[in-house]
Amino acid sequence: MSIADNIQSVQENIAAACAKVNRDPETVTLIGVSKTKPVAMLVEAIHAGVQHLGENRVEEGETKIPTVNAQVETAPTWHMIGHIQSRKAKLVPPLFQVVHSVDTLKLAQKLSKLLEETDDTRDVFLEINISGEDSKYGFNAANWSTDLAVREQLWSDVQTIFGLPGLRVRGLMTMAPIVDDMEQTRPIFADMAALRAELSNEIDIDLPDLSMGMTDDYPVAVEEGATLVRVGRAIFGERVYT
Ligand SMILES: *Cc1c(COP(=O)(O)O)cnc(C)c1O
């Protein structure tokens, strides 16, 4: 299977998931996650119609993004999806148009300050640790619907971030736990959709987007309301880490 074939089959799966729940497939943005993959494959994906690419490491973006942009007619939109170390935050806005991995108030404040200094803005997502796994980055939202302390902290952080200049908060992002059967992720994605609805109602903010769903679970994420899916292996093949 070529990259173009893979993209087509992912698009078909997204359309099928949308059909199940009466959604317009146009409301779902496919982000090709190209981490570890060589520039030639990224260019191939762009030629096959992918307009959004995601990388998870700043250094990798620094080398690949300018190279890819120079080789294509229309540069894709670049999404930063991985954890950002504080000292590398300043490298992010020049490379990426969208940041999915705003995972602490401190990082939000840092990005805001950098953007304000350059009179610039970026679309951002707040990464949510909804399963409460220790291994995961993100704002803690475990048991948010019943745990008042968790809820209060989260509500307060979201409110603060909405007040920061330079950041346009588009919505929430999460990574579901790794499971054997993708159906097991459904309650997680549904919980994210409920959290988004409750946050936007109670704080009276607009949170249009949900960034959730990867190779192993994007059809379920779309059924539960994802507006952006981040798909790597199903497009570019397995990753080899050396
Ligand atoms: C790697 C990665 C993805 C894509 O994972 P696949 O399983 O290859 O689809 C999505 N989101 C984040 C944050 C990632 O790091």
C-alpha cells in the first residue's frame, strides 16, 4: 500500500464513522503524524492531499519543517502534538501554527508571553489527562464530574488560560490509553465530549474542537465527536526507533 492508498483508506474510515452518527466528514480534520518519518514521505503525503502534519519533537520540526515547506507548492499546517520542555518553548511558535500539547498553566503563560512579544497568535489545545494515568501529560481531569477539587482546579486553569493574550484556545486534546479493543476507548472519548460541553457552558467560552483519536482508535473518536484526528502509523507505516 502506498501512502496515497493509506490516506484514502483512513479518509474512508472517517467518512464511515461520520455516517454512523450523521456527521459531515468535512467537520473532521485529518492530521498526518509524521514523527520519525523522512521528508520524502511527508512530501508524498502532501501530494496525496494531506494539508495538516503533526510532529512531536521540536528538534525534529526544526530540521524537517523548513525542508518540507521548501519542496511543496503550498505548505501544510504544522501541528505540535508532543510535550514541550519549558526551555524549548520559544522554538515552537516560529515552526508550528497549532499547538495541541499545552499541558500546564506554566507552559501556556510562557507561550503567551512569547507570542505577545512578537504581536502574534497561535491556535492551541489544552491537553487533558482524562484517564488519570501517571504516565500521561496534561491537566488532570480524572473523575472531573464528581471530584470537586479536580474540577475546581481545572476550571480555574482553563479560565486563566482563556485570559492570556496570544493564545486562541480551540479546544481540548487527549490521548486515550492503549487497549486491546478500540471500543474500550469509547467511554474516554465520550467523557472528553462531556467535559468540553460542561466547560463551555459553565465558563461561557467557545470550545469548538476536540483533538482525539490515533491509528488504533480514530473511528471511535470520530463517532464520539473528534474534530481533529492525529493519525501516524495508518498513513506512514510502523515507526522504527533506532
Ligand atoms: C504518535 C502520536 C500520534 C499518532 O499515533 P499513531 O498511533 O501512529 O497514529 C498521535 N498523537 C500523539 C500525541 C502522538 O505522539
